Amino acid sequence: MAIKLKIKKGATVQVITGQDKGKKGTVLAVDPTNLKVKVQGVRVQTHFDKKDGLKTLEGYIHYSNVKLLEDAPAAKGKKTAAKKKSATK
């Protein structure tokens, strides 16, 4: 069962514990079932791919090791059900 997390994709967070303590970055991905987040520039790992060679990718860190600094920007252009009904009439 997935838990609803306060941190969303696109939010700005700061790492509060671990090797990358103090680093800030934006959230690239959220895994609510395992309570993990992927932050830009944090827990950078190297991966070898036959096609592309060496690549550096961010790894997942635990949700409790980050602090929310700024919420994700609101999505633009989304219509609510009430607006859709009035637009079609």
C-alpha cells in the first residue's frame, strides 16, 4: 500500500542526513511504495551501458532524509469537472 507523501515531483528539497548532507536539488522521481525519492545531484552513481558507455545517474534516498524547502509548481492548464461541463454547454 502506497502512502501519500508531502513531497512531489518538481519540489525543491534539502538533504538533512547522510553523505550528501546540506545539498539542495529538485525531486526527479518519487517512489511512494518504498518511501524513496530521487533528487537531482544527490547520491550520484555511475552505470556502464554498452551503447552509451559510462553514465552518471542519481539514486534513490529515503524520504525521511530530505526536508521540503519549496513546493512543486502548480500544473498549468488543468480544468476541473465543473469547468468542463460549463464549457460544453
